Amino acid sequence: MSDRDTYAVVGAGPAGAAAAKALVALGRKVVVLDAGLTLEPARELARRRMAATLPQSWSQADVALTRYSAHGARGAGYKRLFGDDVAFRDDGVLDFSAAPAVGAHPSYAIGGLSNVWGAGVLPYVERDLEGWLVSANELRDAYEAVLEFIPYAGEEDELSARYPLVVKPDGPLLRSDAGEALLARLRRHRHLLKGAGYDFGASRLAIRVGHPAPARGCVYCAHCLDGCPYGHIYNAAQTIEQLRHEGLIDYRPGLHVDRVLEDDGGGVTIEATPIGGGQGVHVRASRAFLAAGAVSSTIIMQRSGLLPDRAEILDSQTLYLPFGWIGRVGRTGREPGHTLAQAFLVLDDPEVSSRPVHISLYTYNDGLNERARASHPRLSSLLGPFLDGITRHLVIGICFFHSDDSHRILSESRPGTSKVSLEPVHNPATGVVLDRFKRALARSLGPLGLIPLSPLAEAPSPGGGYHYGGSVPMRTRPRAGQSDTLGRPVPARRIHAVDSSCFPSVPGGTVTFPSMANAYRIATTAVLGDGA
């Protein structure tokens, strides 16, 4: 292929889908190069059978095969989709290794990490963007554009004081009984929480809500954590497939992009290796937009000479913190409702950190019970039949910290080989901030009957929360190893890093939605700058 009018997008995850949409909206010819791994055939067939009927008609065999804890499920330690490790399965091209103390991993699946994300949809506001060159106002149009093609479930509530709604949501989701009780309790104590530095509200999620279900919206089958058979939880693969089906992009799966190089003729050449073997592929384009996910984009830039052989990736440290819920809970814990985050809580307390900490609150579901058994088998065995009743009094907080307060990840690419490794980089401030945070929660939330169970808290290894980036940060006057506001790593002019790898920092909170908006902004601005 040799076409100077073509714009290449590398990767079919959220940032790649957003960049492709932006380019198509401007009438450009787009090729998307992607490894494009998909579900194992047996699990995909089970998913399709489930999607063709209502939950009460699902076969026990299909449900068992597609559960997070399904027998024979691969990818221990990583999130699974319908029991499959597709989001983290290697494509077999690189000699890749990650230290045991690193949780990050490339994603070669079509849709990338949106196969297993929590679907949170919050923009970055100015408080989150401190130190960035891009303002919240500059991202606003891009946020609106992204929300034209992803679902947006939410409502106007207390959280809007900190995070105004970008557009009118499609509607609220039905919460669990425990989720309603949780929000009601937070609202009763809103003045106390405000004084302690908290903002809160109902979660905002990229889930389709509408009637009739399942054709147009969530059926509240409580299988969100396993994967939605109906596709109502947004996955970037949906956008890519729609664009391909409509003939608006040339989607090329089965390719592992190795390098992206600028040529003397004012274009770029993308070098790729077919996953199934065979001769290497060269694709010419006017510009290339790297959207392979922060880890893969970093590796591509290293192998292209745009980043040093040893480059650091910023992480947003994650903390899994269970809370004991004092008071009444749902009738059974199995009433209709979704099982993703029920509420968002943000703590902005300078005595804890100079940066806000975001908490996604999950209430009881069967998946929580299963994970409790898997994480603490001995304790679960001792508790026996009492485990279900105990876990129904748990609220799980998934807490995200700013990259300034987090460990980092070192990516090392061995020149002249396919060897790539990830190692942890310790930040001594991380443990201090986590301890302050847990103490602050005990002081402020404990009296509300939401008691942090700090001895049971788990802090995943760097990258284990899948919120990372910043390996080629945008800077005003970028130097080697940095990029400009269009994500162009020095000295490139027609190669753009558009996923979170170009973030100047990784704020706590949702990362996918801002990454999509930033990718849309960069792709739009770069093409308009061509004047064609």
C-alpha cells in the first residue's frame, strides 16, 4: 500500500477508535493496523447464544463457561472477559517479560483494555489537569464528540458540582438496593463529607440504557464483571467494527506494529509483523497516530528510536479497600441492578495528598462473593455458609491515586532483538500517602457506618490498576523523550502518540474517557493543520 492521502491509526482500543472517528469525520482515508486478538471460539459462541435470549433462558453451561472464574480460564492475575484472557493474551511476536512486581501488560485484543474496563466516564477538570498544557476547555469539544458514539448513563446530582455533565446523559441506571442505600447515606451526611474534602455522586458509566431491553439497553442481569453478552458496556471494538462495516476505514487485524518511521518524502512508513508468520508488511501514510495502549505505544516508540531504550511509564496507584457496611443491605444482594461502580467518591484533602484521590464504590454481587473465596480460600472455608451474609455487608472501594503519589514502570527494549521487559520503579512517597489516606477514611467515613477494613486492603503492583501512561509527556518545549501538545515525540513531525502515553501525568480517576477525548483532539488538530 502506498497512499500519501491515507492516515494510519495503530491500535483499535479506545484511543484508536476515537482517533479513527475524528479522521473519518474530516473525510480522511483511514487504515487501522491492529493485532486484533478475539475471544476463544467456544466462549464467543456461548456469548452469542446468551445475547440471543433473555437471562432467564441462559443455559447453565454457557453461564459457567463465561464466568470470570470459569473452569480453565487463563490469565491468572489479569481481568478476564467471558472467562477468557483475550485482553492480556500475547500475540507471540515480542520476547516480552514483566517482573512479578509489575501488573502492566500490553493488550493485543481488538478493543484493547475496554474489553475489561470499569466503564467509568468522568472528564478531567482543571484540578486534575494541573501541570498539563491542555486545558479542560480545550478538551470540551472532544468530550462531546466522543459522547456522540459511546453510551452515557448518569444523572445530575451532587457530583456535578465538581464534574459538570458534559452533555445530557441517556438516563440513570438502576442501582442495587445496597447502592441506593449507600448514596442515601452519603447524601444524609453531605455537609460533613464536604467539610472533610469529599465530593460524591452516582457513578457515570458507558453503559447503554434504554427500552426495550435487551435490544436497546441494560437488562440488569448482574454479569457486568464477567462481560455483557449484549454489548451494552461500551467496547472500542464496537466502534471499529461499525466503521469497518460502513466502509469508512480499512481495518487490518493480525499485524503487530514494530516500528513507525518518518521518511524524507514527508510521510511515514509503518513496519509490521504478521502474527501468523510471513513476510513483514510496510504501510505508507501521511501521518501515523499511535494508539496501541500506553505499554505497546511506548515499546513501538522505543523500537523506532523515538524514546530511549530505557523509558519510564507513569502509573496511577490502585488500592482495593473493603468497607464494612453498618446497617441494612439489599433484600438478597441479587435483586436486579448492574454490578459495576454504584457511586464515585473523590477525596481532595491536602493532609492526605496534594492531588485528589478517586474512589469507585461497588456493592455486593455474586462476583464479589466468588472473588472473596478466590482471594481468601482458608478464611472462606472457615466461614462456610456465613460468607454470603458477611460479603453482603461489604462495600469495595477501588481507589486511584495521582501518578505523583505512585510507583512507576521501567520499559526496557533491547536494541537489535525482540526482547522487552518491564520492571518496577519504587516511589517512597506511595506508602506514606496510602497510609494517610486510610487513616483519613477511618476518621471521616467510619462515623457514617462505612468502616474501612484496612488490614484487608490490597495495593496491586505498578500497572495492576491498568491506569498508566506518560512515557512521552506533552511539554511546552519538548526535549528528547517528550512530545508537543499534538503528542509528537521529538524529533517526529508526522507521528503522534494519542493514547495515555502522551499524558504529562496520570490523574487519579477514570483514564479512558479523557484519553479518547485527547486522541480525538490531536487527530482533528493535526489533520486540520495539513490544510488539505
